[in-house]
Amino acid sequence: MKRYTESKEGIMSFAGKLLDRNHYVRVLKRHLPQEIFRPAPTRLVWMAPHVLVVTISAFAISAWSLPIWLNLLLALVIGCSFSALGFLGHEILHGAVVRKPWLRDLLGAICMSPFCLSPRLWRKWHNAEHHGHTQDPGRDPDMAATLEDYRKKRPLQLLFRFPPWMQGIMLFASFTFWFSRQSLAKLLEYSARERPRERVIMYGQALIPFLFWIVLATVVGLGNLLFIFLIPLLIANFLVMSYISTNHLLSPLTAVNDPLANSLTVLVPRAVAILHLNFGFHTEHHIFPSMSARYAPLVMKLCRRLWPDRYHGMSLRRALVLLFRTPRLYKDETTLVDPRRNRMVGVLGYGLG
């Protein structure tokens, strides 16, 4: 077991030993200014340009007879704004922007409206269960499939009949719809557990934006809706999932919620990071979920200094390449496996990198 040096906090750790999230919180807060843990309402400035871009592009598509290539270009622009609004909605619904519950949910609902995602559902599914039990087998609702799942589920068995390169293509193709599909699946799953009042709220929050898009279709026509909503939604799904898929799927499963072990930060060019509100700083987000991602680079620098052998970060491009090349099943906590070819690969911290 690889020993690494004692940090300035006097903590001796070993590779493979898990440290609870609260450990990192206690240590890091000694070095960080308290103001970074306050809400950052100025992040709302990002809503206006994206809503304006979507509105102007939708008007241009529906009002003028534009060539298809230009409609596709505007659809790409709308899709990029949809994804950016999703990143902002994620930050809002963690309470990092505003703290009043009704305002938090209202603004979060507007940002998540392209995905028809209920704020109430998101806070139960993502904030409570995913953040509370990250990569904990059987408890994290977003955990990837295991070898046990493969033995039980026919679709997984069919997937692994394809060669690895084809599995990678199919995985990346699924990014175009996966977040929307998962949102619907979780709505059905979580609402079934809730009392009638909670169920009505969840379905109502998801139904309102859905009805908006239906009404828009009757106004602009299905042909225009293709470029205003459907193609942009595929693009937004792909962009969002390009980040989400790298958050944890290359990391070990952990019974202890250790963000430096079970999460990965992915880096992109600075202009992209600004546009995407630092969404790639995922390890930092799991340490301080209600802190605005504006301050995530500061937390990253501290983590790299205090725990250099535990911290995982790489370019988004590199992470996606690894995702493409590695099997998508967990054999155990630290091993990914292709059961048909008996191919096994260690996760981050255990040979992958």
C-alpha cells in the first residue's frame, strides 16, 4: 500500500484508505474565506443572455424561411444555451445562488425547463441521495451497472455482445437522450414512493414545462419545433452527459463517501469553463455542494496541495477517451470488466489514468 507524505494538517493517509467527506470539509474550511460559502446571486446574470439567445433564435426559425443549414446552426446555439441553463439550474437548486426555497425552486424550474425536470424531484434524487451516498453500491441512484446487474438484465447482455469500439459508440450516442430519459425514469420511480401531495408537486413541476413546449408546437408548427426544441434538446443532453458521465464512472465504488476517491474533476479551456459555470469541477462540488462553483478553482488548488496523491483531475477530452476505452461494468469496487472477453481494467487510483 503506497504511503504518501504527511500534510501540513498533520494527517497521515494511505492510498486506498477512504476519508469521509466531513474530513475534507473540516480541513479545507481552515484555509478558505467564509464569504465563499454564502449564496452568490450574481450568478443569475447568466440567465438573461441564454434566455435571450433562445428567444431570438426561436423567433428567427419560426418567423423567417431560413435555409436548413442556418436552422441547424441556430439549433446548435439553442442547445448550447439549454445546457448552460441546466448547469445554472443545478447550482441554483443546491442553494448556492439563492436560499429562499420558493425562489430557488422557481428559478431552478425555469433553468431546467428544457429537460422538463421537477425541482422537487431533483433535490431528492440528486441533492439528497446521490450526494449523500455517492458511489455507494445499492444506495447511489446514479451508480453505473455492476457484473451482478449484467447477469440479471438482458439489455446489458446484448450490449456486451458488440465489440468494445461499438460499445463506446453506442455509449456516446446515448448521451443525446440519456439525461432526459433518466429524468423521466426517476420521476416515475420517486413519485411512486411519495405521499399524494408530494407526487402531485413532482408531476406538476414536470408537466408545466412539458405543456409549454406542446403549446409552442401548436404556435410555431412541428417542423419549426424540430429546430427550436427537439434538436437542441439532443445537443443539450449530449453536452450535459459529456460532463456527467465523467463525474464518477471512472472512479471506484466507495462505501464511505470520499469525494477525492469517488469523484473526478475535468478541465476544459477557460472560456468554456466560464460559459459552463465551472461545472467540470466535480470533486470540489461534492466536498461543498452548496458553494457556488465560482470558487471551485480555489478549492481545487488547496486539494492538490493538501492531498496530491488522492486528488483526481484531467482534461475532459482525456476523461472521455478513457470512458470510450474502458468497460462499463463494475466487477468489484475497483475493477471495470467486460464479461464476454474477460477484460478487466482498474479504476482511477487503481491503475487507470
